[in-house]
Amino acid sequence: MNHLSLAQKILDSKKPFVFFHTLCVTKDILQQAIDEGKSMDLDVCVDDAGKPYLGHSKEYYEKSGDPWDDSMPLWEAVNLISNAAIPVIVDCKHFNAWSYVEEVINRIGEDRCLVHTFVSEFCFDYDRSGPDFISEWSPIEKLHLLKSRFPSVTTTASAKWLPNDLLVSDQYEGLLQNIRLMLKDNYVDTVCLNVPDKTFSDKSLRYFLEENIILHVGIDNIDTTQLSQVYIGETDDLRLASKKD
């Protein structure tokens, strides 16, 4: 019998859940998250030789100019998490890393994993800014197949370059319908629209919740008291992250 997925637990709770987001996973911060019963974010990538590591792609660092993240070894982090009980975001940062993402799920447990990727079908051109990291994109079918193999995993699709006023302008009703339908057809549980967090409202949250799809909202720079519906929050501050149930 399968355990309930993270998404289903959040829906059943009828309240938001805030995940901890970090670009750099050190042993100290991971241990603190475990000790406090919070959550962790693992960016799973592969190098030119196909070896897995925690971090973004080589392409990302070269195009963005950001310094390489000094994270701990991937499997050391996975072992610590597998022996704990916290939920984890497993973020596929390279289209060649999926086999390792599946291994992470196997080791930690599908019901504790929220698996995220940027999906090719959600690459838009409304407000394009910054470089495009080709290695980050995967077809939404990857999430569909993952759900087939791991029924209790939570899947998350990310979009880029949607209009900034997507959630506040009536002119995008058809676009929102198409996004929601594609998510539903591929059994995707949650979605990162990557539009300004201040534009989220109970109305937009409810629109996706009608199909049991949960929106991701960055909480660090908004007044969350204005949101009373279920959402998945993300924060760079471990103190603001939710505790596991």
C-alpha cells in the first residue's frame, strides 16, 4: 500500500507548507534542518562525465557568472536524509540526471520527495530576461513517467518567462486554462509559475486547487496573511520553513 504523497498531505491539511530553499547544501545546514524537523532542497546535476553532484549545471555557472556552489557530496546528503524523516525537494538540474533523481527517490522514499524540473512545454517568450539554460529543460512527459513509477512522489513543473501580470490580467484566461490542463493531463501535483510572488491571490490559488494542483509561492518578500488558501511556500530562511507533521 502506498503512503500519501507530500502534495496529498498538504491538501488534506488545508494549510500551506513552506519548504526550505538553498543553493548550497552544507553538512551543518543539513543537520540543522534535520534536527529542527524542517526540509531540504537538493539540486541534482551531472558533470561532463555523467557523474552526479549537488549543484547547478556547468552551463548555468558559465552563462550566469555565478560562482560554483560548494555543496557537500550528493550521496552523503542523501544518506543523512534517508536516515531522518524530513521532506525534500529533489530538483533535477540537468536532463541527463534523471536516473540519479530516481535513485535519490529510492533511497529517501517517494512519499517524502517533491521532484521538480523546468518543463519544455512551459518555456514562454512573454517576459524573457536572462540567459536560457538548455540543460535544465525536460519534457513534461518525464514527470508523467516518474509518477507512473513512483505513485506517491510529488511532481512539480516549472515555467519560465510567463507574463508578469499573468495572475492579475483577464487577458490570459486561455493561457492559464492550457497550463492547468497540461498539468492535469500529466498528473503533475504542483507548479512553479515563476511570476512575481506579490501577484498571487486566493483567487489564483483556488483556480489551480480546483484540480488539486498546488501553486508554489516565494514567501520571503510578500505578506502571506493575504493568502488563506493552500499553497507551497519556499523560503531562503530556515527559520521560516514549516516543520514536518
